[in-house]
Amino acid sequence: MKKPWQPPRVARQSRPRVVRPSRRMFLRGLAAGGAITVGLPLFEMLLNDNGDAWADGEELPTRFGLWFFGNGVRLNSWTPTVGADWQPPADGGLAALLPHKEYVSVCSGLDVKTPRHPHHSGMSAVCSGGPHLKVDDVRDTIVSTMKYPSVDQVAADYFFQEQPTPYRSLEAAVTRFRGTDEGTTFQYLSHNGSVNGETNINPSEESPHRFFDRLFGGETADPLIKQARASVLNAVSDQIADLQPKLGAGDRQRLAQHLDSIADLERRLGAPSPSCTKPDDPGDFPDLGGNEQMAEKNAAMSDLMALALACNLTRSFSIMFSTCGSGAVMWPAGATNGQHYMNHTEPAPWTKQHDSVKFTMSQLAYFLDRLKQTPEGDGNLLDQCSILVCTEHTEGWTHSQDDMPIVICGKGGGRLKGNVHQRDDGGNVSKAALTALRGAGLPLTQFGHEAGSVTSGMTDLEV
Amino acid sequence: MVRLTAPQLHNTYRALLGEPLILPDLPQDDQLYGFTSLSAATKTVAPVEAELYEDATYAVLDQVWADPTRRDALVGCAPTDLADACVRSFLEDFTSRAWRRPATTAEVDTLLQLAQQIAPTLDASEGLRFALAAVLQSPHFVFRVATGQPDPDTDFLRFDSWEMAARLSYLITDGPPDAELRAAAASDALLDPDVVRTHAQRLVDTPEARAALVRFFRDFMNIGRLDELDKDLELFPMVSDTLGLSMRREIERLFENVVFEKEGDFRQLFTTRETYVNGDLAAIYGIEGIEGTDFVPVTLPDDGKRGGLLTTPGFLALNAHKTESSPTHRGRFVRISLLCQDVPPPPPGVDTTLPEPTGGPKTLRERLAAHAEDPACAPCHKQMDPIGFGFEHYDAVGAWRDTEHDLPIDAESELDGVAFEGGVELGGLIAELPRVGDCIARRFYQHATTHLDERSERAYVDDLVDRFVQSDFDFKALVVEMVVSGGFRYALPQEEE
């Protein structure tokens, strides 16, 4: 009997060490002789006659994504009309998403209900549904991490027990600024939750070249070498397990994650090689004329992530376009100083901040387009996605966390309507995350933690 | 339990496998409370990081195994038969060095079994290579595990000799214990603080110590961020791709000079006009005749414009924006990082936008006057902005200026009631503040123990500060006094579940 899946409430505990490749993985492995190529429909043989499910009747896989940008928006230019077929205000922040609006729904009116602190609470509330964990009062601020796993890891956990993929989750970052020294909340997006204040994050890859190399660089296919590597990892797992009882609670917790991470590697070695066609190495993008090549890097990372999703290297991903409180200079929008500083110095009507948001949404639009252009079954990859798009503030210059700007993209394999704007004044911001997770097929009726807990989502968005 | 940082891992690979060694990509270090060391004490190993460790392990081992002569020299014999005593002896020695403690018989047995399990399908040499891979991916390798042992004389846990050897060595050299330290640990001599002191005095004079302590100072000054210097090229055409790196190197060279060459009073850093300049920096200092990437020692003119750390282009440019200076950031750095004083964050909900300038151009200082007038801003900004006003002669890249928007610069200000004018005078004032010595000693304590000092450790910190003062602020003495301190030799009680 399979136990019903429960979302992780705290940092993940150790999972079973050995996972046998499933029949589906095996079939996909058989197809690895070149029949499946990235960007083309999944191998026909494995689909049913309608092309909308696997031949054994299981649905096509859904994917969950978390797409984050820092520093909030300019609210009066952001919020579109309420109801079906939303329309942005003139010169609206969401204008760049209009070509994809069939796939884009908007949530508004939702507030951060967990104890507030500039940046920290908003980041944790929108990304994990819970409060931030203050590690210390320090210098002129606090240091914090996320107390609970971010939503991408909640989805990853569910997908993992449902059907393992080669990577449990994938994390990518676009702009370079890595946050001020206020803990992982400001530096990272994907978190595994923290019990004792330990740093338990999934760092985002920042280099397109390295991301390419990791996903498509090619590993040895020699089964004997793979077997030997697996034996080594097994030995390392034994060492960790032997060491754990000799340590205090905090270190035991840290080793539990180490054990999980080794198990992930071991499992991947036991699975058939994924059947992806290798794209070209995008290389890296050094600054040009003192400016970060943001759009170029975003395109490269978006392309790689779409390819990874298309050949099912993972079902859960996160893209950190910019960090919480990002100091990246949004020069394509005419900015000359870091965005966080600009938010605290640009006078009303905050034109450059608004232009930065429009630019940011154009970068999201590129990614959505890339997913839409990737056929899958009888539709496209965006049909199978549910992507939560969020930021840690409503508006940066006041650090406000009421009426948070949130967008949910994709059709979630038919679970999400798209093109709806639901307004829920004073609602809990976790409602958006609940709907986004349900949209990816997670059978949740509750989501969030402590003051962030909700038992209903943004139901107008769901089919 | 502290994770090895990337430089520590690289140095450890080199110590174990010898040169030449192409060093592999590793998980990136990040900073917590300003320090990579403190971050390393809280980190786990994420899946992507376990992947990087695995890749790195094979990348370094393969370099040795690709050359059978080199491999056999490392092992001490050709590993053609795993039953050969030489193989076992090598595995035991390698594992003990990698794990910074004697490997137990059971541990060596297990590793040898792993090699034997793999050998039939590949060969004996491959079996040994994979056994070493298990050593280098081990939690005993990736983490410094140190739990301490009950101390018969106190209620505390005392780090044993092997743990002390690793603590000492990674703190002072960012590398594993050398042969002398291992010998001292093997004879259990490192429970004796006098022996610890002798080794610390020896290690602190090595080239590795320079590099490691410079890394501490890099974090202390937050100048690692200069590597990604982001300045407006139209406003500052003298900014080159390598300027940020040159700025960082100047500050690090200053530190090296005062600490390792002059072996003098650390506070000279705040006043010295002797510095190191290359072509990038000469453009900022306005010095003619210095070109290229090599640093040249120079004595800056005694014209009141430059002198000490706080007038280096690196400090000034780092604590500024892309287009303009920042009295707030510069003042904040002095307050928080150099004096270890706290400044509260902006209150939630406060609109932090500065009022738009009206009635003609204004200097940034004039615009920042709003901070002093608004009761919501003043209590905190008055701790930062007045210090920063002293640096207003230096623009966003740290170059000297007499005017801003054609208005004269006003660099007269006060620090806690003491009037001064300009960065040089401020440097002189700060050098005399007792807090400046207290602060770096405290930060070094945190760095060395890899945790923020707790109330129960106050006596240790106070004692360390006293000894630093007694040494006339000799930074090398601070390092030595740190490792003999009880705060370094005893473990804090572990939290229980």
C-alpha cells in the first residue's frame, strides 16, 4: 500500500536509498537510441492514440515552476481588470505577457500574513507559504533563512514519490547580483527548510555554460563505471549514517540532507540515460560595455530549462530572475544604479522601477514563449506547466506586503483555466501557492504554515 | 561541523595528490555575517553540490591515474594486487591524512572491500581509485568533524589533538595539517596550549598563512565584491575590466604589508600613505607614469587627500553606487564593519525615497539633509551619514573631486562629537578609537570559532582583545592568541533534541 503523500512540513528527512528504475523510465531508456529528440513530441509509441497520455493510461507529466523577481512592482500600473480576459492598465507592467495571456492568470489582493520584516517575510511567504526563520539579529538588519521548503521543493517531493526523474529539481539564476548579507533569504530561491537555522538551500546555477554542461555535457555511459560510482556513493551513505548518531541535533539534520543528496546521485546512476538531444553550448555572457547581458543570459537559461523540461530531466524547477532585494542594475530599463537602491531613491512616479518591471516581464515572456513553442502530446509544454511568478514586496520603496503581485502561468495539464484575474482582498498570500501547486497536479487541500496556512486557493483560476 | 570552503578543498586536494593539479569547479562559498567561514559552519550539502563534489573528486583522481608513474609514486607501489601490503598501508595513510585523524582498522577494511568489489570488473588500480573516491566524498572529508571529548578538569568538551591540528591548520593556512602538526597530534601533544602556540607561531609565517589571513581580511572588508565592480562607463571612462580586482589587490597588499612585512601595529592601515598602485589604480589616484598590471610601491603625497585604508579607491568605490557616492553606505560600513556597532534597518512602511531636488542643483550631502530632518530617518542616519560626509571628496570610483554639480564639496563633519575634515583626518581619528581593535579581534574570534560569540564566551573575547592591545595591535599575535584561547580549544555544549 502506498501511503498518501503529505507535503513536507520541515526539512526533508532521509528517503529510501535505492530506487529501482520504473517501467516507464525503462521504456524511455529503450527509446534512447535517438528516437526521442528534444523539442519533438514524446516518443509516439509511449503515448496513447489521442496523444494526451502515456500508453498505459497515465497522464502526461505536469511540471511545476517557481519564477521569482526581486523588489516588487509599481502597483497602479500592474493590477489588470478583474475576471476573465483580464486587461492591463495603460502601459501596464504585465503588457509583455499579453501574447501569452491564454496561459496567464493573475492573483491580487493577497497579503503576507506571517510576521513582517522588510523583504524577509515577503520572500518566505510567497515562496514557501510560511514565515522566515530569523537566525540572528545582526548589524543593521536580521539574518534569515526559509523555515519551510519553498514550493518548488514541495512539488519536487510529490513528483519524486510519484515518478522519479533524473533530477529531483533544477535551479537556475539569471541576473548576477547575489544579495546582501542577510542570510539565504536574500541570496537563494530554492530552500529545503531549516530546522535549527542551518543553511539548507539548492543553489541556482548562474552560468549558462555550466548549466549546459551539467545537463547535456554527457556522462560516461560505461555501465561498469556507473556501477562503481554507485558503489562509492553507497559507501559514502554508510559513512554518513555511521557518523550521524555521534553528532548533535543540528549537525545530524545537516547530514540528513547530505544523505538525501547522495541518494539523488545514486538514483540517477541507476536510471537509464535520459534521451535528450544535445543543444549547442550557449557559453557565458561577460559584461558588455559595463553592462550585464541580462536578456542574452535569460534566453540561454530559458532555452536550457525548456529543453530540460521537454525531455523530462526534471518536473520541478525554479528560475531566479533576480534576488530578493536585488541590486542588479536594470540598465535595459534605463536604470543607472542597483534596483534596490533605486527603489529607495527614485522619486514618484517611479518610472524606472516600472520600466524595470516591464523589462522583467518581457524576460518571463521569452521563457513562456519557449515553452509554448515546445510541442508535447497534442499540445505544448506550457499546457503541462504550472508556474508561480512572484516577488517579495508589493512596492519596494515602502516594503509593503499587502496586495502582492502574483501571476500563475500554464494550463497544468488542463487543471488551470488561464486568462483569469481573481481578486481576493485581504486574502492570505499562500492561496496563490496552493492553486499553483494544485495546478501542477498536487492533491492538496491545505497549504502553508503557521499564519500562512490556508485551506482554499484562488479557485477562479482552477478548472 | 564545518564544511570545507573551496580554497580549503583545493589546498587539501593538492596536499593529498601533489602538483601539478588542475583544480576543479566546486560549490560556491557564500558569506554569512560577512564571512565564508561562518556560512561554512551552517551549510548542508545540496544535491547539486553533492554532484559537484563527485565531479571534482574524479577530476582530481583522474589526473593522477592518467599517469601510471605518478600514480605508483603516490601509492608507493604499482597497485596491481589489492592484497599487497603496500596498497593497504597507502590507503590507511591517505585516508588518515584526508580525514585529518587516524582511520580505524574497520574503516580501512571497508574501503579495501570496496576496492576489491570493483576490481574484478575493472582492475585493481581502478578499484583503488574508486576507494579513494569514497574517501574524498566522505562526510569526514567534506566536513571538518570535531565534537570534542569530555575534559576531566572542566564541564566543557575539549577538542582532542587531531581536532586541534585540523582547527589550527585550516584557520591559519586554509589547508590540512602538515607533517609536523600530524606528528604532534599523533603524540597527543596538542592539548597543551604551549605546544599549540609553538605550532601557530610556525604556521603564521608560512606563505599559506598569508593567503588564508588575507581571505579573512577580504571578508572583513567585504572586498570580494570588488571583483564584480559595477560602475557607469560613460561617467567613469577610466574604469577597466580589471579595475575592481586591482582595487581589491591594493587593499590586500596593504594588509599584507602591515601584518607580514612590517609586522607592525594593525592600525597603521588607517593612516599609512605607503601603498601599491598599478595602471588601473594610477588612473584613479591621478598618478602619472605607472602603467600595466604589476603593482608598484608608492608613497602618496602628503597633501591631505590620501592616506590609509579609508581613502583607497576600493573602499570608496565598493561603498558607493554605480553613478554616485554614498555617504550612507560609507558611514554604515565604518559603523557596522569597522566599529562593530549596530544600526537598525529602515522601519517597515517608511517611504525611503529622497525628496526630489528643487530650486537648482544640490550636492548629495544637501539632499541627504532630509535624513537628519525627518524624525523617522534621523536616529539611524545620524549614525551613518555624518561619517560618510567626510568622504564626499571621493566620487563613485574613489577619484578625488573638488566639486559636485559645480558646487563645492563640504567634507567637514563629526564622528561622535569630534570634528574632522576629510577622509585622511577621519582615518586618523578612527585609528585612535579603541573600538577599532576590539572590533577586528571580535570578528576574528567569530571567524576562528565559526560562530557568533555567545554571552558565555565574553571572557574569552575580552581576553583576546586585551592580548591584542598588549601586543601593540600585532595581527599575527592576535592569530596566535586566538588559537590558544579557551574559546578555540573547547567546544560549546551541543544542543540536544
